[in-house]
Amino acid sequence: MKTFVVVNPAAAGGGAGKHWPKISRELRDALGSFDSALTTKAGEATLLVRNAVANGAKSIIAVGGDGTINEAINGLCDGENAPASDVSFGFVMYGTGGDFRRSFEIPKGVSAAIERLKAGQTKTIDLGRLRYTNVQGAQSLRWFNNIASFGFSGEVVRAVNAARYSKLLGGKFSFLWNSFLELRKYQGCKVDIVVDGKTIPENICTVAVCNGRFFGGGMMMAPNAALDDGSFDVVVVRQDPPLTIFDMRLLYSGKHLAHPNVTVYRGSRIEAKPLSNAPIYLDVEGEAPGSLPATFEVVPRALRLRC
């Protein structure tokens, strides 16, 4: 089986590139020979994976953070179409957040990730298909594997990605610190949320459309979400009354679900429509690709994942 490994050398502040020779040796010892390529810019992992599959690769492995994993999965998808059923995907988490691995209880560290790949266990998971407004104002399509959200989370991820120093202290600190900074000035936003045809008007802090359970560097946004149940957990955090940094801390244990500002809906098609002209930004796997309006659809059993 032909294997292709895509590596983001800039992940974890350049740590992935620095340690790639060692990671490469461990991967070859565990899995045998493979082809590989290092990305040089944002979005390139998608193109490299798409080209590898076109040239016969049947196993794709991404080395990097949550954004790299998502880019690689988008390379497996072909526009509206889910990945081919004869292609499998795996990952070695090496990045700021590390959220996707948490849903599979994969311990931190390269060696633990490679051991899981070596075990060869495969499960089929759902993916989310997202239509949204990109930064140029045009309509775009993107797939997500874990969580796509909007509102306050979109502001935070923009701040995290622009940060120079907070990332050096780890993903959890960077997200918590930038959440604290952004929360002091965030005013909320009014949206119509349509869950499987039912419209729910809300003044929101954040709405998270969850396939997986964790985001934001370890926040357990959707404790009851399952990656293979054909449905999203839609966690709505209202803005009234405004949240405090103490409230935000509840996210790390999942206890926020009992907060009076929080409601969870379940559905397979979610629409989000802004009720003002101010942009409402998206956070998709730790990246900031654009803003509302947006539509989120579950595609059941879309990806063969080695985990």
C-alpha cells in the first residue's frame, strides 16, 4: 500500500520541521517506506494530498497541528464528494492545540501517535461539509473533521494565530490568554440559527457545530459528541448576561453545559445567518477562513481513519 506523509514544518513554532528527521525515522521503523513532502505555505497540504491520491497513494498521514490535519482531509475530498472509500487517513499531532487527538484519547507525543498508527486500527467517522463566506466575500466550500464555530471563538482564533509569544507557552495557555483579552471587549452578535429547518434567533457569544468533543487547546466544548453518529452537537453559548473568564474555565471540564447561558441542539444541517452587517468570524479547526452566513452539513461515515 503506497503511503504519503505530508508535513507542516512550521507547526508548533517550527518544532515539526526541526524534529522531522527523527519523526521520519520513527515512522519508517513503524510503517515501512513512504513518500513525503513538506509544506511551504498555508493551504499547500490540501494540494499535496490531492496530488498524492491522484498518483495512487492509499494511505495518507499528516504531521502537524489541527489545521494541518484539516488541510490534509480537504485534500482527500473532491469538492462536494467525500474521500474515496479505499483511502485511509492518519495523523501525528504536532501543533498548538492538539484537539482532534483528544477525542480518540491518543496521548501527547510523537511516539504515542506512531504507536497508534502502527496498531493499524481503523474506524469510519463522519465529516462536516461547510459552505461559508471567505475573506474575499465569495462563497467557498470546506470540510471539517472536528469542530467549526463562530462568534467569540472566531475572534479568539484570529488573535491566537496572530500571537507571537503566547504560543510558546503551549496551546492551552495561548487560547486561554487570548480568550481573556478578547472577552473584555466582545459585545456578542445576533444570529438566526436554523437546526434541521427550525429557526432559533439568538444573541450569541459563541456557537460551536461539533463533530468531535474538544477545541481551543483542550476545551471540552461538546462532551457528548460522537464522531460517528451522523449528527452534530450544536452548543449555543448566549451573550446575555455577558460571560466572565471564570465561566470560560468551565469549558475545560465540560461543566459549562449546566450554565444557564448554554443550550445544546442536535441536527445534521445547520444554517447560521447574521442579523447585522458586522462580520461574524468562523473558527474552523483552529483557522479563520471567513465569516457568516454559513451552512454546516453532516456527511455520515465519510472518512476511514487510522487511530
